[in-house]
Amino acid sequence: MEQKKDNKIVLHTCCAICSGYPISYLQDMGYQVISYFYNPNIFPESEYQKRLAAEKTLCEHFNCELVEELYVPDEFYTVAKGLEAEPEKGKRCDKCFELRLQKTAEFAKKNGIKTFTTSMVISPHKNFVKLSAIGEDIAKNYGLEYLAVDFKKKDGFLKTNKISKELGLYRQNYCGCRYSLR
């Protein structure tokens, strides 16, 4: 029996470490999860490929559809222009979040999916309230729903790390952009 379209949710995924538990959680909520991998911020391309390969392994494990958006780093550099010296968690990061969630909303709208969210909020380094506000603002502009779930709650970060270890997934040591390598 095919699942109803109303059951679908687009999960913006930044990496397999962050998306393991969110995929599992959303599936347990009854959603048919579409992992949307759009990350033009990741530097260098070899790092992007490692993260994408890990996401593919994760999605196979959870029988979850993976959609890989084109990797066009200039999309990130355009929104980061003039903000290169910003500290982590500053305005450059906000612009990066906006870019990726905007593209996620565009994908959801184009495909008739009413709800989207992001795995980025599971990171203890990311501000749930700020990311949710960005997601909700974008959702309003597209007539969509942003599902604000703090995946860190109830040991979500520990659970996502356990999943990644069990699957032997690649684990990065920086957020993703060349500026976060500092």
C-alpha cells in the first residue's frame, strides 16, 4: 500500500551524524522521510563527498529516500560575502541556515509536500530557537509547515551518535564551511 502524500516530510540533512536519530524519530511519528541533502557550504568537495556517502549509507539503513541537491559552493559564498570574518554562530551562519532551509522549502513546495524540518538542530552547537524561527519564517512564505522538533531532547544527541557508531559512519570534526575550519 502506497503511503499518502500527507505523510511525507522533507528533512534537510547536513550530515549522517546529525540525521540518524531525526530520521528514526520522524519515522516513528509516522512520517515517510525524504532526506534532502543540500549543503553548498561544505568545504572542500572531498569533505562534501564523505558526508554524502555517509548519508547514503544511513538512508539505506533506514529505507529512507535520499535527494541530493546539486553541489554549487558559489551559492554559499554569495550569501556569506562580507561575513567571512564573523564568528561561529554569527550572521554568516544565520545566512547559511536561511539558504539551506529556503532551498528545502522550495523542494517541498515543488513536490507537493506540506512539511519540512532540519537535522541541524540536533547539534549542541546549534541554537534550536534561532533555527526554528528561520524555518518557520520561510515556511510561512511558502504556505508550508516547519516542524520544530528539538531532536537534542530525550538524549537525541547520544542516540544519533550511537546510530552513527553502529553503522560505522564518517564523523567530521567541524561544521562544514572553510571558515569553520579556523
